[in-house]
Amino acid sequence: MMKNFQWKALLPHIIAIAVFLMVAIIFCKPALSGKVLQQSDVIHWKGMAQDLVNYKEKHGHYPLWNNNLFSGMPAYQVILVSDNPVSIGYWHILFTLFLLKPIGFFFLLCISFYFLSQVLKVNPYIGIMGSLAYAYASFSSIIIVAGHDTQMLALGYVPALLAALLLLYHKKYWWGAALTALFSGLLIQQNHLQITYYFLIIAVFMTISFLVQWIRSKEYKHAVIAIVIALVTGGLGAACNLVNLATTSDYSKATMRNGTLNLDTAKNATGTRAQSGLPIDYAFGWSYGKAETFTLLVPGIYGGGSNGELHASSNSGKFLTEKGVSDDQVENFTSGLPTYWGAQPFTSGPVYLGAIICFLFIAGMFYLKTPDKWWILVICILAIFMSWGKNFAFFNDFLFNYLPLYNKFRVPTMTLVIPQLLFPVIAMLTLQQFFFEETDKEEALKQFKKGAIVTGSFFLIALMLYFSFNYVAANDEGFKAQLTKAFGTEDAARSFYKVLLQDRQNLFGYDLFRSFIFVVLAAGVLWLFIKNKIKYIYALGTIAILSTVDIIAVSNRYLNENSFQDSDSIDDSNFKPSQADALILKDTSYYRVLNLSVPGDVFSDAITSYHHHSIGGYHPAKLSLYEDLLNFQLRKQPMNFRVLDMLNAKYIIVGNPQTNQPQVQQNPEALGACWFVKAVQFEKGPSQVMKALDTFNPKDTAIVEEKFKSDINISAKFDTASVVKLVNNDNDFIEYHSTSSQNQFAVFSEIFYDRGWKAYIDDKEAPIIQTNYALRGLSVPAGNHKITFEFKPASYYSSNKIAITASALIWLLIVAALIQTFRNRREDKA
């Protein structure tokens, strides 16, 4: 069998792998010298995870509860490690070739898309071009620099999973089943459910298209077989991630993504929430502007990123130089200027798919003979409409309210990953048909002319926008006020602002001309081939090089050498304890810290969580009861310090206005880890409990909903000598000791979470009472007692065995597909 193997057939694939490696290594060259990316989300993650890392160093495994974020929350939303000896995660290591970050990211996207190209039976060299276009689209660089690693990795498996489904639909049942299970499992394993959701939308549209074709050709049996296998193997891929899915699903029911409290509605007075899912204004915060969609073709139409686009050679730089500003100051100042003036609050950069890729996509809509182009066109248009969010309200409000699960996600601009995937697919199919299948070149020229006319129309519209835009951003008034302070006079600030507007226009103009030239060059090469002026190999090579240079050059604006730093300097600049931190850390008792010295929202800071049990933190899906507490008690002015007392905020870090350094203030009223109260005040529902917190004294009174009344047994007389104290808090296990002569009600300064926490008094389970809206309470009988809390969420423990079984079945499917392949080859030889 080895003698009959066509080794030459492997050569293009070896070349593809070599190209992907070479481009990724060159693009991310600083990683080879030990430098790492300064990713804001990863820095936040390190802050979130440090409590768990410390626990692992002590116990040898990660805990399931995190003490350092938002006064406590499930740890598996930060780090989740399950015991699965047959995990399919080993395949992920193989597909990324043990490569350094972010080299491995780009390689994964390339190799995954290349697999899709080969399933589509595209020439390998066209496949290389399409793979590079997908992997290096500007959005990839932007999310990498931002630290959205899971999003990038999820994008790495979307093309491969789409290819696996295509194998099924093309009657390659064994490999289709095995790879659908494998790649669905790997996609879900990256834990970016929003990208998985978008893949499902793509899969639904593609499946409907195939169903129509099967029904027309009366292939009913194949339709049933293919869809059943797809559902079963996709479910198998999900099952091997059941620990992750089950814990996330369970956790989501208690988060702000399942609704938050609204005290302004009568409905909530009875205790129900105003909505399920995120608030629509929050979910649609990052909505693409309608005209901003032109960035797919012209990246700089709205100034690119919010900053970092200008240099000393810009008009702004020349203005400052003429004013006598030093070169270093000019470079620093211009790099921070707000060039972006679009509809989003701010952005790291535009979504650019490549001018040549856009041209080939448009041409393909006229030229391609495959019916697949229509479902691809429809879903790309849908994705663009969805990216507009609040800027296309009647359409997107409907989706938000009625499309299942859609209201759990935010950032509508992310839907543009759909055209990022499908534009290169159409571009590849267009070139494949043009270079290798076309028999009527005159007809091809006619269809490409139509594509060129439409593309030219887009450029004409963009040119009209270039002259008609005012280049003024919604928040420019605040920036002009800053300029006035910087320059000293309004006239100087006004003059500089006009220069900045010119720079914004120049960024648009430069990219408009740039994209136009790339399209003209690509169209010229195609025309030369049609006229038999050059051979296909030169034409194809030229277009592939032009497309790759076009896309990578723009992507390099947002991920380049300046994006990398020494890892030690990143840790020092972000996690080196300040004098305030060092002073607090001398206290080895159990307490929490509120850091008011950080800029912006003080409750969205994860750096403090690196060192302390923090009142704040950073997580995209906070517990809804804690978000309610922040919104109605701690974010209001003045802040409700009684709530800080019950949260055991012993230390408050504030900024010293004289030294501009953080300093520590101790809160003598902090109530500690636990205490007995003199009375329990009952309210009808959560809204009434929240309102009662406005004026309560947490030291003496606990606020509880009436529905818990039967679980509380408290003596009429308060035992002034009673004591409840913390013995040990070890994340998943907490121990207290109580002494009292009367039945008492104890309040514990720990966040109420009824999806895993169990309480025991002398090893006998006792009901945990939701107290003071967000804390835990227990009715404690008279006497001396050991009180323990254990965190053992059923969603974690009950799902692990199923995940192991599903993983084993996927391995068996892959083995079965290999055996079946060898059998088929033997039969063919016989």
C-alpha cells in the first residue's frame, strides 16, 4: 500500500504548511525572542486567576470558588480544569504544533481554513491564498492584541467544522461523522460560545440550502442520514465539553445575562425580573455604523483605530513641530490622538477583509455557477445587518427579543466574523472556476466586468463620502476641551482640531486610493490571463501575493513589534504591589479591599484582585445579585457605606491628590467575616429588600425575603455574649465556630449562590438564607457549634463522567474512520 501512495500529491500540502509557518513566524517575530503581547484582557485574566493559582500551589488543584472577584464567584468561569484522561484537547496541541503564542493562533486559522479549501476541492495554491486572507484579516490582529484568545482559537475551528459538515453532506459519512464530532468538540472547548453561536447560524443556512437541493433531486434517504449524523456527532462534541457547558449554563441562570433588577417597575415589586438576558443598550453598545461597513473594503474610512494611527509625519505632527514641540513629544502625542470618529464608543481598529477578496466576492456573485453562492450571500448580508445593532434598530431589536439565546451576547460588530470566513470562500471558488474550469473566456470576461462595475460603484460611493463627511466624532467636544487645556487658548486648540480633521480625512483618502489600486491590479492580471497575455501560474501567483500583501499590511497596523514587550516588564507594570498593597498585605486576617484609586469604573478592575479579596473585579458575566448591589447601592452617590461594611471592606485604597499615589484608609466599621444580628426584618420580594438596604444597620438587622421566614428560628432575646467567628476560609470549604445561649441568626459576609453551596451545622445540613440581598444567613441554634460551608456544584461533578465517555467515543470514531478508509482501499485494489 505504501508503494502505491502518491507522495507527490503531498507536496502542495507540505508547501502550504511551510508557508503558514513562515508567514506566522515572520509576522510574530518578536515572540521568538521571548517577548509577549501586552493584552489587556489577558492582564485582567491574570488578576482574576491569581487567587486560584495560589490555591493550586498549596493544594495541587484549582478550586471551584474564587474569593478575589466581586466578593466571591464561581472559579470555573476563570479557570476550568476537569479530570479527563481521554480529552480531545490533545488534538488541539497537534493542530497548533506546540507553537508560541500568537504564532500558533495564526497557524491554526490557516490550517483549518486550508482543510476547508481542500474539502471544497480547490487548488492547493488558491487554498493557501484563501487561508491567509481568513487568518490575517484585521479583526484577527485586533482581538489578539486585546487578549481575546478564546475568540481567536474558536475562529480557528470554525472552518474545519464547516468542512466536516460538508464531508457529511457529500456522503463521506465516516470521516464526516468523526471530524464533525472532533471539531465541534474542539470549537466548544475554546469556551467562546458567541463564536459557536455564529457558526450554528452558518450551519443552519448551509443545511437549508443542501436540503433544498436534496429534495429537488429526491435524495430523501441521504438527507435524513446526513442530518441525523450531524446532530448526533455535534451533540457528541458538545457532550465531551459537558463540564464546561453544564457549569456555564448553570452559572448563567444567576448572572446579569439572565436579567437584572429594575426597581422602577411595579412588576419587580413582587420579586420577578424585568427581562431575561442582557439589557439591550448594554448588548448593542458596540454597533457598527452603516457607512462604517465600507471598512470591509476601505479600512481607514472612519479613521481606523481610536488611537495609534498617526505619527510625527502627519499634519498634526507637523503642526506641533512648527510650534517647537520636541520630536519625542510629537510622536507620543500624535500616536494618542483620537482618529476614530465612527459609531462605536471606541475601537482598536476596523474589520478589513481585503480589497481583492471583496472584489472577487462581488465578481463571484455574477460569475460562479454553484448555487451555494446564494446562501452565502444571504448570510453575509444578514451578518452585516446584525453588526449594525442599534443603528438598524427595528431589525436587530426583533432578533434580540425573539432569536433564541441572542440576547445573551453583546458586541454586534462580532458578527462580521461571518463575512471574514465566507468572503474568502467565494473568492477561492471564483478563482478555482476561472483558472481551472472555465471553457468560455469571453463569457467569463463579461461576468467579471459586471463584478468590476459593482465594485467600482462602491468605490464611487466611498469617494462621495470622502468629500461629504465632516469627520467629527460624537465625543469631540470633550477632546476639544482637553486641547484647550493643553494649548492654553481656544484659538490654538481650534486650529489644531482642524488639522486633526484633515488627518482623519487623509487616513480615509490614503486607504481609498490604496484599495482601489489593489483592485485595479488584480482586475488587470485577470484581464491579461483572459487575453492570453500571461500563463495561469503567473496570474494566480500574482493575485495571491497581492491579496496577501494587502491584507497583512493592514493587519500589521494593529499587531506589530510595538505590541510585544518583555514579560517581566508587563508583570512589573501591572502586578507589582504598590506601597498601599504592601501595607494591606501585612494583615493576614480575612477581609476585603475596595480600590477607589483606579481610573474609570472602580468595580471593573481586576488588577486589585491579583493581591486582594476585592469588592470589585472584572468579568463579562457578573452574578446578577451582585450587579444589582453595585448599581443600586455602591455606584450611587453617595455610596452606601453600610453595604461596604457588610461586605467586610476593611481597607479602602484612594488616590493621594498630592503624590498621585494610592494610599490606604482603614474602615473601622467593617463587620468582619460573620456576625449575629439582633433582629430579622422581612420584606415581600427582592426589590423591597434592596430598598430596605438604603437605611438599614447591617450590624443589628438582617433583611430577608418573607419566603424564607419558615427557615428562621430566632429567640426574642438577643444574647449579647454570643459569638460566631471564622476558623478557616479555603475557597471551597469554610469553617466557623459559634457560641450562644439563645437561638440566633448569623450573617456571613459571603456571596449567596444557591447552585453548589451547602451549609452544615455539626455536619447536619441547614438551609442557607439569602440575606441582605446578596449575602448568606443561617439560623443557628443555641450552644456551641461547628458551622461549615462546602461548594460542590452538581453541574460540575455530575457532568464529568459523561464528558469522559463522549471523549472516548470520539477517539473511537476517528479510529473507525481510519479502519474504514483502509478497508475501502483494499476493496478498490481487489
